Amino acid sequence: MANETTASPVPCNPATLLADIRPLKAALNPFVVVLTFLGEFLILLWQAIKAMRGGVNAKDLLEQMASLGANSVSIALLTTTTSGAVLALYFAPFLKQYGAEGFTGAVVALAIARELGPVLTGVVVAARAGSAIAAELGTMKVSEQIDALRALAVSPIQYLVVPRILAAVIMVPLVCALADAGGIYGGYLLSKSEGVLPTTYLNSMKQFIDPMDFVKGIIKTVVFGLIIALVGCHQGLATRGGATEVGRATTNAVVLSIVLIYLANFVLTYFMFSVTVTF
């Protein structure tokens, strides 16, 4: 009878196993980072919503409204006014070639009301106010002022985050309304210089633009304001280290805010202007 031989198990080398897992870990790392950010973002939002039940200091709220809104008006007006003028500079001569200069006001107003006004306002406020929020809270974090608030039984969420969120949600739509007016006026001035009659420009707006175009555009900026405040607070409160990390948090806050504004703008535009629900 032949002897039966059994194969001995091959020993597992931990180094080889780790080398096999490392590429998978590297491939999944971006997804882990994104999911971690979204989780922390939503947790901060939920904490802020719960903290709102405790009220907010009126003085802090007014100071943040001035910082986020009033100080951003001039930049937003300049940005949208020149953008409206550029739109008119492109479209007025082009439409005039085909005898359709009567549509110039409608084209400019529609682009400003639905897209350029809200998005440019969000980007301007993110660059100016969102960076300031991240820098301020980041400096407080690395200097242990946040820990001092907790030691005094003061909630950093209620004291620091809630006023900034409410100020952004209130003021960004108001800045957008002024920016819309500036963009339309810039298009009006350029159209007039291109030979489009003022009455023609205004009548085309009245004929083809629905007031809901402006309302829906302003509704977008409520979401943009929430994004700007939450991202700025999140990056500031997550700061570790020293001055270098504060600068990195400030940069991250602006970049993330702008990216999320564009993503949110696509989703909001799709559901507000593209999808028709029938019953």
C-alpha cells in the first residue's frame, strides 16, 4: 500500500500580504477621505441645528451679517455688473445681425437671474467671507481658545458656528439680489452703447423673464450660504498644529466651498428649471 503524503501549508508572509493590500488601500483612500468629510460635514450641520434651539446672541449675529454680507456687496456688484456687460457685449452685436436685438435684455437677464448672479455671489462670498471664517476659527483652535470655551461650559457650536450659519443664510441671498440688479444694469449700459434701445431692452425682459427666475436663483444662494458657513467652520474647527495649518485650512475652505457650490448649483438647476413633475 502506497504511503499517502499530505502537503504542508505554505506559511503566510505578512510583508507580502501588506504589499498586496497597499494598492487597494491607495485606490480606496480618496473615497474614504470624501466619505469622512461628508460625515463630519453632516454631523456639524446636525449639531448646529440642535444648538439653534438655545437661541443666538443678537450682537454676534449682526456682526457676522456685516462681515459676511455687507462687506461683500461691493465685490459682488463689481463682478456681476462686469459679467452682465460682457454678456451684452457678446450678444447685442450678434443678435443685431439677425434683427433680433430685442432679445438682448431677455438673454442677459435670464443668464444673470438663473446662473451668473447666484453662482458669482456664492464664489465671491466664499473667497472673502468663507476664508475669514476658517482663518478665525482655525486661529482660535490652535491657540486653544476653543478648549477654553468648553472649559467654561460654553458650546463652541452655539457660540461660534450658529451665528455664522444664520448670517450666511440671511445675507448671501440679499447680496445676490443686489448682484442681479448690478448685472442687468451692466448689460443695459453695454446694450445701449451697441445701439439697442433702452425700451427694447426693458420690454424684452418684461416679455420673456418670469419673476420666479429671480426667486429660484435667490433660493439657490440660501444653499450656497449654508455651504460657505459650514465648510468654513468645519475647516477652522478641524485645524491642527500651528500657523501653517491655519493657512492650509483657509485654502481648503475656499476650494471646497467653490467646488460644492458648483455641484449644488447643478443639482438645484436640474430640479428647479429642468424637471417637470406631473400628477
